[in-house]
Amino acid sequence: MADEAQGKRCAAAARPCAWSQEAVDHFLRAQRIRARDAAAVRWFHAANSKARAGEAHLFFKSTGDVHMIEADVLLRGGKGGNGEPIMAHPPETDSDNTLQEWLKEIVSTNKGIKLDFKSLEAVRPSLQLLEDVKQHLRRPVWINADILPGPNGKNSVVDAEGFLDTVTSFFPDVTLSLGWTTGWHPDKHNKGYNWMMVKEMAQICSALPQRVTFPVRAALVRQSISELCWLMQQSDRYSLTVWTGKEDVYSVEDLLYIRENFDKSRVYYDILEPQNSEFKKAIGVE
């Protein structure tokens, strides 16, 4: 009955059902992973420039190597710019790849996508472009923004109300990826996500009907297990996406500790090498 109701909602919204499914369930039903284990979902990160997209060409064309493609969207000229949506990550303000070109390439693949926004100004024009290709994207689509300040993070966040109102006005069933700005310092004690942070996020998300994943920084999760477990207990629509900065120091043991404390179907791992391969080997996931 739940699947039937979901199908009716998808049909009524004239959007691909995969948008309202948990990503791990989509790829399991498509027989692209072997078990209901979110760690089996493989990522390609920061596929922004055409050169970077070129590196990912084999991944784009393959049915097995990668499941989700993550990329960053700005307006040309940076925050406050009035140009077209481009694929770039601050401090960059220009790119040789536009969102329109990027989506055209993605449509020819079977990859799910995660679009990461650093400014509210870029959201509406980007979603208008996504609207044009929505019927060709019958796979998971996540829309991401950091809407709250987090551990060691900056206060410059994407306005939560404006972001959520804009996204849900276009796509009420898309998966939202809602995070905190964070920092990590090698020569300091790095505090984790505290109770105020997770409770504020829970309050924002309590009225949302769609799936929400919370991107959390790998080096900050172990010291935040109690808080993040509580957050995940607030709804079965919630998941975590563990990510890492290039200079962060964390261990495979930290990742295994995360895995031991959460439902394995509800934690995705978008992490860098060599920890990614070592972690997958340790848990027996290809």
C-alpha cells in the first residue's frame, strides 16, 4: 500500500518516482547494488569543469562504477552575480561548464545527481533548467545547501526559508540535502555537532514531507554520535551522507564506528581515497 500511495503521488506530480525514493532503494531495485546498504552507493565528487567531467567520462558511461554524481552550482560572477548557472565551487566565480551543458551530459547516463548550492540566488534559475529535463532524470536527485552554521563553521549560510520555499515550489518530492557549514583544524581540538545544532535542524525539517539527508563531516562525526543518533531517530525519512575535506584527518576505524552506530541503509559515504577503498574492503562492500 505504501508503494501504491507513493506511485500515485509521483503520477500526480508528473515527476519520476525515483525522486521520492531513498537512493539506496532505487539502486537496489535497479539491481545496481546487491544489498540494502547505503555504503554500496558509489560517488563521483566535484564533477564541475569540463576537464573534471572528462575524468569522469568512463564513469558517466558505465552502469557499474558510480551511482551518484555530485557537483557545485554558482551564478557566473559568484555570489550576487546575475549570470547563468555554472558548475564551480567557491572561491571560483567562472567555469567552462554551464549547468545546462552539464545536465545535457548527465541525461545520457543512469547516474543520480546531487547539486550543491552555495548561494540562494543560483537556486531558482538552476531549478528552471532542471525542470526542463526532469522527465529524463528517472533516478535520485538531491538538492543540497548548508543552511545552518556548524562546528567551526562560518555564519554565511544559504537562507533556510528561502531555499526550502524555492526548492519545494518546483519539486515537492525531491530529496533535500541540508547541512551545516563546518571547519576542521589540524592543530586544534575539533568539536562536533552539538545539541543546539541538531535540534535546530530537526525543528526546520519537522514539517517537511520529503526525504532529507544530512551531510556530515567524517572527522567530526565520532564525537557527535549521541546528537546525530537523536536526529536520525526523529524520522525514518532521514539519512546521513558522510563526506570529508581534502586535508581532514580521520581513520577507517572512525568510519567503522559510524557504521556500528547507525542503520547501514541510512548512511551514505562520499569520502576520498585511500580511506574509501580501505573502508569498503573492511566492510566487504565492492
